[in-house]
Amino acid sequence: MNKFKRGSEWRKWDLHIHTKDTNKNDNFSSPDFEKFCITLFKKALEKDIKAIGITDYFEINNFKNVKKFVNDIDSCDDFNIQEKKDIKEIFLLPNIELRILPATDSGGLINIHCIFNPDENFLGQLENDFFSSLEDSAGSKMNRSGFIGLGKSSDNSLSDNAAYKKGIEEFHLEPSILIKLFKEKSGLKENTIIAVSNSNNDGASALQEHYKLFENETGSLDAVRKNIYELSGAIFSGNPSDKGFFIGEKNGCNEQLVISKCGSLKPCIHGSDAHCEDKLFNPDKNRFCWIKSDLTFEGFKQILCEPKDRVKIQANKPEEKSGYHVIKSIKIDSEICKQDILLNPNLNTIIGGRSTGKSTLLQLIA
């Protein structure tokens, strides 16, 4: 049964949240992971966040730890009954952050995100189908043993934990490795949304000045950058200019040009990129990510089909209407049928055969 009975609604998503014990730049001050999760969800409730991308470099262990906290939340005394119910309804997605060659103009590597379907059966296959299938140019696999081996290749005296951290710092992938993997494994592609950062420091745009790609029909794009954009279904950026570029609405940049350069129109998504508690659900310039969909992975994937209409980056809820302009529900109370029917604030469709009461229902609503 579909639990989203109003249909697609605008909801606030933060798809880039790191946690305590993140593999890089762990600036969280919470004394332990449970205390961190309490802070995480108190802030999520305060900001009315409905979906969170739990992010880490090269692994999803912290996503699993957050899920475990939610599964055990009934034993937590820091939330009341309604808060616990609301937390259980927050949609959690694993988001792994990869670093790929080539280096950007600023000397950094490009960040690519893989946001996975949180289905447990699919996640159970990731170790073999994804993590152990990827390796760097030296043959180090993208898993714990691979990172430890990579770290010890630099300094064999390191402990396993220290070597693991060292390996995380040094590990990077060639774009061709990712492209090959997703071509070979159709199930992986169907259950992953790939998003490339478009910042000037660690994104694909840093490979060359962004406007040169789109300013006219003769704008050139080197093969590496084009491959990165074609691999990606979405762009991680809160910059309004980027949204215009990637949906073909920027001056001098039409839809066909974007498709020819990037493979498809791209939705821009955003998150707070939190590496400390104060940054949780506080995106730069209050550029929150609003997505119009059910809180499901299939709903999330609709942004790839409708990048112009399904995503907004802004402070306030899109298409917000005054209460007197919206009919939230209708109540049927008769001996034959007792039912509440929830209505969407935007489009509703009444479907039925002849003489089944469609016109009568409309007259009663009017």
C-alpha cells in the first residue's frame, strides 16, 4: 500500500550530511555516535528535513550506524512519541563520496557522489558488485583491506587503523573504471544516482572555466570532462547559475547543446556538506534542496526525468499556498462508506466509470 496518499509533494532534502567518524575532516564534537545521532535528528526535526543523504568517503558504514540508531529509537529517552514517529519516517539514503582523477586547476581531485537505493537486498550486494569491484591504478581495491594495504605501502610501520586513514587520503579512481563498472552492471546503474560536484575547487567545472563549455555552439569540452558529465545523472551545486546551465535555460545555452555536451539535462541537487554539528542542515545561503516526489528511491529518480520541475534550490517551500486556497482532505461519512481522502495541494485526478459519482464529488467539493 502506498503510504504517500497525497501523491508527490515538495519536501526538504539534505543529500550531503557527513557524520561523526567520517573518513575525512571529522570535526564533530559529540562524545560518541549515539549522542551525535540525537543531535542529528533533533536538528532534522527542527528544520523539517524529510530525507537525508548520509555521506562518507568510500564506504557506507556510518549510514548503517545511523539506520541502526533509528531502528532502536524506541529505547531512546531523548525524543517523545511523536518525534520518534517522525524520525522513523525520514528517508535515509547512503551517499558515498569518491575522488577521481584528473586533478582540478586548484590541485584537488574531483568529487563524485554515488547515492544508492537504501533497499537492504541491494545494499547487501554492494560489497561484491561495487566496493570490491573498484580499484585504483595500482590495483588497491576500494575496501578496508585495500585501503590498509595502500597506506602500508607508504609506511609499513603504520597500525592497521592508521594505514586505513592513510589509504583513504591517497585513494583515487580513474573515471574510466567507474564508467566500465556501471556499463557492465545494469542493476547497479538502476539503483544509483551519480552526482558530480560542480564547485570551482573539487568539481568538474574546475577542469576549465565553466562558461566556455556553454557560451556558444563552438564551445569545446575535453573528453575527460565530457565523460564525467555523461556518467553523472545530477550535479551537486546550489549555484542558481549552474541550474540554468544544466537544464538549458541559461543565455546562449539551449537544451540540445547541453544534451550534446553532457548526455542529458541535469538536475542540480544540494546539501549542507556538514562536517560539524553547527553545519548540520545549514546549507550555504539557505539554499535548501526541495524535491517534489514521494520519499522513495523511485520518487527520487524522477528528478532525472524532470530536472526542471522536480527540484528547486531555495530557502522557502516552492508553490506555497495560503491555507484557504487548499483543500487538504474530504471526509465521507455514510453507512456505506466511511473514509478520509487526502488531496494534493496541486494536481488531483478523479478516475471512475460512468455514473460512479465523479461529478457529484466535484460538486460537493466546490
